[in-house]
Amino acid sequence: MSVQAHLESLEKKHVALEEELHSALTSPSINDTHIADLKRRKLRLKDEIHRLKTSVH
């Protein structure tokens, strides 16, 4: 997998996590632990995307 394809894959996952997080925040039945986990995963993806973008340029 090329770096560009990997970046695109990570960005798609980031968007999907953003949507899942938004849904979780609007649902009263979701617990805080799940929301915190989503935020951590989203942040890890964001950091990985940033790392790859800076290494490419």
C-alpha cells in the first residue's frame, strides 16, 4: 500500500470515528468510557495522519 493510499484510508477512518463520536454524544445511553475511547482512537488517527503527512513532505 502506498503512503498516499494509507493516508486516505486513515482519513476515512477518522471521518467514520467523528461520525460515531457525534452519534454517541447525542445518545443518552452511551457511557462516558465509550466516548473517551472514541476520542482517544480519533486522536491517535489524527496524530498518525499528521506524522505521515510531515514525513511525505
